[in-house]
Amino acid sequence: MKLRDETLGMWLGVLGVAMFAVTLPMTRLATGTAEAPQLSPWFVTLGRAALAGMLSVVFLLATRSPKPQRQHWKPLGMAVLGNAVGYPLLLAYALRVVTASHAAVITALLPLVSAMVAAWVLHQRARLGFWVCAVIGSLLVVAFSVLRAQQQGHGFGFEWADLLLVGAVIAASFGYIYGAQVTPELGAERVICWVCVIALPVTLPATLMLWPAQPIATSAWMGFVYVGVFSMWVGFFAWYRGLAMGGALRVSQTQLLQPFLSILASIPLLGEPLDVVTLGFAAAVVATVVVGKRLSQPAAPLRPATT
């Protein structure tokens, strides 16, 4: 039974990562490009949280979930700022400028950055090799950003959207870590529900105020519904449940598939070409994450010699 639960947990983790990976091309569909804008980044950010919030109200009432205690509000508030506002807003603005494949390379640093935030917030230690991998991965992202800026004729420098993507990664990392603090007490599925419900008094009226007056393409609305239902809500159900059933250490490895899935999903959804350079940088960044994950735990103490 334990092996069966671990296997199911692993597949739920893969399902959650797959839903998160499609967030990049779907967000680009929703916002459009700088030349052909669709929904505004603010509307996508607040609207997806409002949609998930209304679904969360139904879920919490149907399951008769207890209200969070006083000590839960700070971590939940940080999760709201990171996962419901910071990450989707910065990502939406960035994806009006860069391709989803480009963004997939930058966001591939999310597992490493999350570990850094955990080391700071949760006071977890890691070996030197882990931090070496983090630096190498960051340098690869810098090299990719500079290369892309040169190819776009911007000279030796960064795309300003890359800074937005880095900010999105940092925001998501803080949201994940603070949300993880209260998961054991509130339950896996209820954490994201309470995050969305807490934000609902702001996100719902703001969504109605920002409702677009101009015609919007059907594909943009499809992207919006996806990021509201799956990226902001259902994906977290599968992800947190997978972590609980299969073990966080094992299931978290499935997140390494996210950059590749984002790039592959962008091909049929957005018609983006399969860029060998982007794919190569994504593979290199993921390689640093794989090695860094292996070195993320402190070395085990030496056993005393036996006679």
C-alpha cells in the first residue's frame, strides 16, 4: 500500500508540474504581445486569483473547512503576495515582451531559488556544493539573457523583461515556502484555497473594474480561464497532494520537467519554433538544479568506529 501511494503521489506531482508548465504559453495567449495586446497583465493577475477564489469558497464550504488560526495569517499573507500577486503579475508583463520558451529558461531557477529562500526563512542548511550549483545556474541564465539581448539588436545587456522574470521567480519562491509552513496544519488543498479567499475582497472588485471594454480574442479568454482554474487552483491540488503522498523529496524532483514541458507546450499553442539554443540552455540550467538538489541536504555525520 505504501509503494502504491508513493507511485500515485509521483504521478500527481507530474500532473501538477504539467499544469504549471502550460502557464507560460497560456499567460502569453491571455496577455498577447506588445504589438498585439489582449488582456492587460493586471486583469489577468487579479482575474485569475478571483476565479480561483470563487472556486475556493465553494470547496471550503463543501468540505466544512475550519478557519485558519491567528498564527496562520502571516504565512498565508506572504503566500498571497508571492503566488497570487507577485508571480503572475511580473510573469504577465514579461510575457508581453519575451517568448514563453525564453521565460521557461529563466523560471527553471525556481527550485534553486526556493531552496535559498528555505535556507533563509526556515533556517535549513546545505552543503557548499549546492550553493556552487546555484551560482553556476544563475550564470547560465545571465549568459542566456545577454545572448538573447544581442540577438535582438540591443547590444551587450539584458532584456528588461528578464528582471521581471527573476522577480517572478523570487516572488513564487517566497509564496511556496510560506505556504509550506502551514500545509501540515491546514491541509494540502486548503492552503491554496485560503490564499485565494483572503485575496478575494481585493481581486473580485478589481477584476470587475478592469473588465476589458474592447473585443478580446477567444484564444486570450481560453488562456485566462486556464491560468485561473488550473494554474492558480487545480494544479496546486495535485501538487500538494502529490507531495503529501509520495514524499516531498522524491516528488519535488518532478519540477525539473517544467522548463521542457513549457517549451514543448509553446510549440503547438503559440507556434514558437523549437529553438536549439533555448533548449540547450534549459537543459544546462536543469542539470545544475539536479546536481544542486542532490547536494541540498547537509552531509550525514560520520558514524563512530566499531571494534
